[in-house]
Amino acid sequence: MESGIGETAARAASNVMTSGTMRPERIVGGTCEPPFPVHQGLADSLAAAHVARPHERDATVAHVLGTCAGYAYAESDTVATMMVRLGLEGHACVRIAQRVDAMLIASTAYLVQSQCGRVVILCYRGTEPTNLTNWLGDAEVGSAASSLSLADGGTRVRVHAGFHRNVRATFADVVRELAAAAEGRSLGSPDGRVDHGLEALYVTGHSLGGAMALLFALMISGTSRHRAFASRLRAVYTFGQPMAVDASPGLIPALEPMVFRHVLPRDPVPALPPTAWGRFTHIGQEYRYGLTGWRRAESPVEQLARAREIPRSILNALAPGRRRGFARWSFGEHAPHHYIAALRPGERVTEFGD
């Protein structure tokens, strides 16, 4: 939906994406076999996840949402292709976007609805490397007046102004689609129906997209107006997410256990914005990647104390390999393909089929 005009990869198109180049073949024992889907019965897995153990990280969910977040930088056809390869055949993929450069708005969201209708993934695009509007919006933290209220006008928390404005730019259209999904309607097909109404909503994003995912969840959590789909929120998974709120841990008790933040060890973005730009913090559960895989951290990443570390981390990404290895931060570690590689279960093929 570009400034209110829709762009949809509908179910008919996504069904076609089960053959040909969408399912590259590999040779196994002298015969050709399609390596996809990466996850068998994915819609059922997503519908069942976070039910018996609602506050425990799910590795399959993390891989699927991390891959979706990485490819959200592409257009609808690519996102739809990757979701088919992961295991959501016959899904609907809807893109909602708005761009107003003068207001530092460059907001893009994808909604992926499973064929059965039980699962919807809302994925926000992160900062585009060549989009100056994105970068300027990331730097506009705002003032103490930049805030949102929790749960029907309750406690107000200060939030990052640039992130918040970009969420609000597409909020009404995203809410409209989620309300339709809750009623059992097919996204991208106004008169179409699915077998089930929405049961499980997942919200995700990489980088800026992760911050927007968190703010969206805050905006709908505990509100009567959005209860029809907000009550179906299973979890928020973010990857390389910067800080977006100025709130003490425990202030948002209903949402925090549902937030799973993923951080690569030398990625500087989760430590942003720097303290000189204002006080911000992380909420939710933080998982860091190391030699033994993803492990829950005892405390969240701390805010970067010195803003000069930002250009240093960018230059370090361009340094020779040996010099790059000694630096505390490297902006190159923030790239979404590094997160996807770290999230993939060892026994699964990649999204490329190898």
C-alpha cells in the first residue's frame, strides 16, 4: 500500500511459487530433489509456538522471522518467494508503505498470512543503506514530548520520535489488514475468505524494523480498540534492534516477556542511540550469539557512551580482516544476512536450498 494504494502478492501468485526457479533442485543419490520447504508444516508450527511455553524463545520461529526481516528490504515478490521456500505455500503477502522525505518518513511493512488464515507475520523493513531519509529519521530521537500512552491512555512512555513517526505513518493500514485477518478474511483479496480467523500474530523486523515492531506492539498492547487481533499477539522477535523507549524494565509487564531481541556480539546498532542523544533502554528478553549458539543474556546491551564510536564502527567494517577482528564494534556485523546465518538450525538448508 504505497501512500494508501495497495501492492499485493496474492494467493494465486504464491501458489505458483512452488515450482521452477522458486524451488531449485539438488542432486541426491543421482536423482533431483527439491530441498524446500525448509520447515515442513510451518503454519502448524507457528500456530502452536508460544502456547505451552509462551515466554520461551522458539528456534524455528526465530529463523523464520529473521529470514523474513532480512528479505523485507526487497520487494513483495522476493518476500513472497522466501516465505514459500521456508514453508508457507499458498500464503498472501501484502506490502504497505508510505514515504514523505520532508517529514523523514520511509515506512514499509509486510503482512504474510498463512493459507489457512491462522498465522499472520507483520514484518517492518529496517534502515535502507542508500536511503538518506531513513538515516535522518534514525537520528531524530526527539524530546521528552515524544511519547505514547500504554493501555487505553494509561502510563505514557517516552519513545524515539523518528521511529514512532514511521510506525504511525502506516499504522492505520496495518491495523485494517489485521482486523480483516481476525475476521477470517483473506489479505489482498477483499471478498476472499480463509478457513480460520487469526490465531497467532508475530511482529518482527531487523534494525529500524525491529524498533518499529516493538513500538507497534506497544501501541496495540492492552488496548480495547485493537483487542480483536492484539489478543492474538504471540511474540515480537527483533534482530539488531536499536533502543526505542525510555522506560524502566518492568513498566510494561504484559509485553516484555513476549519480546525476544537477538544481538550479534559486535553489532553496534543495539547500543544506539548514544547517551549524548538522550536516555533510552531495551526491554524484553535479550539473546546473544556466541560459540554455543544463542543464549539469553543476564542484562541488556548498554547504551553507547561515546557517539564517536559510530563512525569508527562504520570504518572498521571496511578495514582489512586482521584489523577488523580487533575492534569492539563493526558495522558490518549488523547486516541481516549475518543474523539469518546465525539463526538457521544446523540441520536445515538455507533459503537458497544449499
